[in-house]
Amino acid sequence: MLIKCPECNQTVSDKAEVCPHCGIRLIDGNNLTPTPSPLQPVGFACKEREGNETSNLKPKTSNHKTIIAAFIIALIIMAVGYYYYSNAQEQKEQEAYEYAMQSDDEMVMQNYLSKYMDAPREHRDSVNTRLNMLHEEANEWSDALNSGSRGALVKYIEDNPDSPHLAEAKNKIDSLDYVKAEREYKNAAGAPSGIEALKRYITEHPDGRYTINVQGILDELQLKELSPEEKAMAREVCKKFFQAINAKNENKLLQTITETLSSFLNHTNATSSDVVEFMNRLYKPDITNMNWHILDNFKAEKVPNPNGEGHVIKVQFGAEQHIERTDPSKEKLGKFVITAEITPEGKITNFGMKKIKE
């Protein structure tokens, strides 16, 4: 049997429990009449509408809960993200602060102060304090450097032992001490005070930039320093050379010279024969006797060997030639300045003489 739905007024079966058109639940379809009484549809409709509203409210409540839950989760995610971001920023600030406090670069500190305006006050105060200290230290360094004073540089080092300019200050002192030692050495012209100035530099700067140069000068001076024994040997060789001439003894003369002389009376690469010929030329036909005397102004020093390695002994002295001759009108006394170079073995390898005119 077909009946009308009290809600939508559509035809439905009296056996149906739910209206297929509007979804309202039919309480008792068998007892419904196609033409319900005026009161019956009202009660029936209210009951069914009430049930329908209840049914429709359930999904809306569920949606509200889902939205609220999603909102809460979003807040949690945002809070966690902000927490980690905040921690990361604090960590970056801490690292930048530590780097700025360890740095001696003013630019690093200025960058920290500009970038981290919201940093903890104690951090910014510390960086500012260090920056001001560096400014003061920079001024001190500039004053000390421009002064050119060794004392000012020494005081700067004492007052700023951790200064980044420490090495530069020491190098500057090194240079000043070297210039002073070199000047004293040159002004002393070989006097002991000049040598002491060089030794003092090496003592104060054992690893100085100029130590090798100064030590080389001292080594050269030591090599040039003639021992009493060496000076005596050189004098004896020269004495024997002139004694051989006095005796007109060729063999003894050859014992005092090298086989080839680097120079003999301005003749380079002279031979022993040239020396013997010189001796023979001294004895003029009218000369009956000859005596050479070495004066007391004998000077000797070591010099680098100009013809090879090692050193030779360079000598200079005055000599007098006393002559006995048959012609009384001719010269009987000659005065000369003798220069010679003698090998460490005691041989003359360079010989020169210059007559002094009276």
C-alpha cells in the first residue's frame, strides 16, 4: 500500500521505515493513512524533524573538532619551530661573540655590533670595550713606530706583550741595533770598539735578520787578524830575501819566493828567473858591496788570496839600501817602500818596491 510521506509529501510504501526521498524515519508506516489528521503530521513531522536535526548536527560537531585539533597542532609546530630557530639564532650570536672577542680585527667587532643589535647587553659592552682597547693600542703602536726610538719600542713591547704588532716591533728594534752597530764599526776604522759593537749586536740578536751578515764580517776579521807568530814569519821571509840579495846568493833567494809570482815589480806571472835577473841588475860594475836593512815600520795583515782560495799575508815596510862603490860621486844610500804578499807556507808571491825621493 502506498502512502504519502508526512515530510516531503512524496508517495512511499507503507512498509518503508525511511522515506527514500527525504530520509525521514517513518515511525509506523502501517498505521499511517494516506490522509493523516491535521495533528498527526505535526507531531510526526516534529519527531522526525527532531531526529533529522540530531542526525545533521553530529557531522558538524565532528568538523569543528577536526578544525580545532588542526589549529592546535599548527600552533605546536609553530612553537617548536620558533624554539629551534630562536636557539639557532642564540647559538650563532654566541659564536659570533666569541669570535669577536678573540679577534684583533676591528672590522670583525664592528660587524658583530652591526649585525647583532639585540644581543645581550653584556656581550655588546664587552665587544665595545675590546674595540676601544684596540683603538688605544693602535695609537700607542703608531706613536712608538713613528718615534723611531728604540726605547719607545721596548716600552711598547713591555706594555703590550700580546700585541699583534709584537713581531714588527722586535724587527724594528733589530734594524735599529744593526744600523747602530754598523755605524760604530765603520767610524772605528778597525779599532776594537767597532768589533765590540758587532759582537754586541749578535749577543742581543742571536737570531736577528742581520746576524749572518755581521757574523760574516767578524769571521773575515778573525781571518785577517794576524797572530804574532805569523807576523814574525812574514818578517823573517822578507829579511831572508834581502839577505840573499846582499850575499848575491841565487839559491837562497829562490828559497824565499814561489816558482811563479802573481806580480813582481808590476810584471804579472813573473818567474824565478825574473827575480834572479833583478838581483843581478842591482849590482852595477862599480858596486863592491851592498846591504839592505828592513826598518821597524813593518806592517802585516791577512787578506783574501786574489789568485785562489784562502788568505795571504800582505806586508808593507820601509827598507834602506847601503851601497859601497868605487865611484864616490854616485848614490850610496837608497830608501824604499816595500810591499809584498806572502803565502801561509812562507813564500813571497807578490813583490813591489817604490823609491822615496828626498
